[in-house]
Amino acid sequence: MVALRGKEIDSFLARPDAGRPIILLYGPDLGLVRERADALMASAVDDPNDPFSLVRLDGDELAAEPSRLVDEAMTVPLFGGRRAIRVRAGSRNFSSGVETLTETTALRDCRIVIEAGELRPESPLRKICERAKNAVAIGCYPDTERDLTKLIEDELRVSNLRLAGDARAVLMSLLGGDRMASRNELRKLALFAHGKGEITLDDVMTVVSDASELKLDPIVDGAFAGNAALVESEFTKAMVAGNYPGVIISAAQRQAAWLHKSALAIADGAPASTVLEGGFPRLHFSRKPAVEIALRNFTPPRLVNVIDQLATAALDMRKQASLAGVIAQRALLSIASNAKRRG
């Protein structure tokens, strides 16, 4: 089974194995999926903007003719050189084309990178890529505390900036969930603090906190606190701003898992204040009132039901991509409605 984890992923991305040219990137952190796909494309061809070197395919279109993937992979470049294929997976199944490629030994000088959202272990794409000798599957999950620390240090080092101690804790609480969004926020912060030498708490609150108001916390917190009106208004804003509904559902799934873990700890006798102050990512102070209400609203068994409900919504959104916004909003409003029925 070829499913890379931890340091294996970093090693592979730094020096991709030519014997495993088929690479599946999947997971809830779509920003990290895109970032890794960009890196793999950059190292696969001399010019990623050359349409003869890099072919972009839509997974839903491939589903109607999976053999097209095989044809593209076997095409010999007119002027020689390396080729790459980048596939954006959607809701339809094109795995038969991938399976055919894993069974061939004639794949030469062509890297195939498939970008997908969260996939269950039994999904055809994961099963094929994890079992094939010439393929690899890489999960892309939200950054851990260690990942975020490294990301912050890497981005600020380029700008020769330091981060004040009190600013670090707040900044860490505002990042995560989407690697590309986190990196963009850090670059915006570095630009704002250019020439200052040190980034202060005021800098973080001015730049990143303002941006965080456009993020997804109000939607998710509103749902679990039972504030349907807030969910509806903030969800509409998020859609207008161009956020993909799947990202919102992923944020709700992470919050449901965190609430479940916290509710179990409180049931075992841990003080609520200790639970709210501990863990990672550290809960931002502005979110504590809504989270306290959520923990009063939901028992551990009810949170298990919510987790199942969100998983079903995520699956339905992949199957019916055109209705993703409707499905996501309906699931969040359902949680908000159920939050008022305590017990």
C-alpha cells in the first residue's frame, strides 16, 4: 500500500519518485491540495504555462470518456521533453481510466496529478492509487500546531521579520484549515509590516483579524449556537465572496469533532474553562461565548449524529456539485434548529 504520511510526504514532494508518476492528492484542506499540486507540476515540466507540456482535465468530463486520460498520458510530445496531466476530480467517477494507467508499463516522462476533496478509504480513486505500484496517494489535512509554526517561520524569514510572543499565540489561532488561505494571510501581514523588523499584536489584529471576519467561524459557531439568522446571513456573504460550500462544511466537521471531544472531557469531570483554554488550535477569545453555548446545547451522542449528518452532506455535495450551496446551507440550518432542542 502506497499512502504516504508525515515526513514521507515532504521527502516525496522534494524529490518525486519517477517510478510512481500517478499522484492522488486528496483531503479537506483544498488549499494544501492545490499547493502540493502546483509544486508537483512545477517540477514535472519546464514551463507549466505551456499547453503542450501541461494538460488540464476536468474529472467530471473525463467520466464520460475515461479512456481520454490514457490517450493523453500516452501521447508523445511533438517537440520532445516531459509532459504532465493535472486532473481536477469532481463528483463523477473516472477511476477506470486511472486503473488502466496503473496497469501499464509504458508510462514514460509523464506525471499525472489528480486533485480531489475528502475521499473515504473505500473510494475507487483511493483504493486504486494506494494499491498500485506506480501510484501514490497523499492525504492533505489541516495544519497541526507544528505545521503552522513552520509555515509562519518560513514566510516571515523571507521578509526578515520577527514575531512578538503575544502576537504569535493570536496569529496561530487565526490560521489553519486551508493552507493557501493561511499562506496568503501571512504574506499580507508581512507586506503590512515591511521594514518594521518585528510584527506586533496590533499588526496581527489589524491585518489578520479583519480578514478573519470574512472567514467561516461566524457561520459554524452560529450553527452550533442555534443562531439560524446568523447562519443564513453569513452563509450568503461567504457565497458572494466566492467561498466554496465544501470548505464551510469541512470547517463545520472539524468543529463538530472538537466539540465532541470537549463534551466528552467535560462529561468526565474536566472544567469547561480548562477545556476552552486548552487544545489546538487555541480558541480565539471572540469565539468563546458561542462555543460555550454550543457545549451546553449538544451532548456527546447528539454530536455524533451531527458528525454523521455533515458527512452525509459532504458526500451529497460531491454527488450533486450544482446543488452544493443548497445542501451545505440546509445542513447548517438543520444543526442550528436542532441546537435549540437541548438534551
